[in-house]
Amino acid sequence: MGYRTVVMYTEIGCFVVCVAGWILVCSTMPTEIWTWSEVSGIVLTTSNYFSNLWKDCVSDSTGVSDCKGIPSLFALNWDIHMCRALIIISIILAFFGSILVLVGMKCTKIGGSEIVNAKVTFAGGMNYLVGGICAMVAFSYYGNKIRSEFDDPNYVEQKFEIGVGVFLGWGGSTLLVTGGLIYSILAGLPKSCRTETTYTRQTRSPADSRASTISEISSATKTTRTTASNAYV
């Protein structure tokens, strides 16, 4: 299996990983359970509170649930706005990263020359990497906030635990960061290989020229001797 084939299959695998990470990050937006808390009331009645960045919900043991959107954007804390912005930025960057990678991958043959493909692939990998870092910061900050409030003995309000939405976000952002790093490394490999090949050719060119010169002189000498022998006869 040649070098180009190995790189091609690696790029395809990274593309699948990054798209899976992008889907996981996108799935956290409609997921309602970022935080959850269970409060036991009277007999046979238990209330479950859960929320995400966009709305708060409550359900009971009878299966009835009700969700209410956050009424005012200006009433929110700055950290909720930050998490929202970082996740949206991550989704947008990963989307454009997918487009750039599809253009620059070796199996698609859309970008043109190998150098152009490497540059486009590097740009797509950086989009994945930056998008994954943005999502990782948002989910990590949100999860750490829930943990610190839960462990704080002076926090008198209702305490929540980390929900499935945050774990999905961690998994998706990890896949985006991993795929972006691999794409960035793969985009730099062809350049180093071309540089090494060029250097090898430049190193061998003087020896090859000397060898060709010697062979030309030898052939000319043999031709002269043959002509002289024929003239003497």
C-alpha cells in the first residue's frame, strides 16, 4: 500500500470522526437534560427538574412534563451567553471545516494540485480544531459550574447534577479536536516529503551529470578508435 493510499484512507477516517463529533455537538442544542435534579414530595409523587441553555423543564412521576423558555436574554448571566456563543461558533466552524476537507481530500480530486489540496485540508483541519476547542471550553465551563455549586456547602439554592447533554458535548468536542489535529498533521506531510525528494534529487544531480559526461567521453573515444581502424585498413 502506497503513501498516497494510506493518507487517503486516513483522511476518510478522520472525516467520519469529525462529522460524528459535529453531529454530537449539534445534538446537544435540542437536548433538554443538561442539568437535572430530583425532588421527592408527597407519597408516589416525585418531581424532576432539568434544563439546558435555552429552557427549564419539570416533570413528575405521572409522566406529565412542562417546559418554559427563558423569558429574557438580558436577565441571563454572562456565562450562559458565553456558552451559547461558543457552541454556535463551534457548529459553524465545523460545518465549513467539512466543506473545506471535502474539497481538499485526495479521494475527491477537487482542489487541484497536491500543494493546493494540502493547504485546503489544513484550513479545514484548523476549523475542526478551533471549533472543537470552543465547544470543549463551553461544556467544560458549564459542567464545572454545576459541580462547584453541588459541592459548595454555602450554596442554599436547589442543586443540580450534570446531565446527558454535557457528556454528549464532551464526546463531540473531543472527536473534533482529535480529527482537526490529525488533519493538520496530514496536511504538513506532503510538503516535507516533497522537500526530501527535491533535496535527494539535487544531491544526486552532480554525480549523475559527471557519470553521463564520462560515458559520453568513453563512447566518443570508442567511435574515434573504430573510425581510425577502418581508415587504416
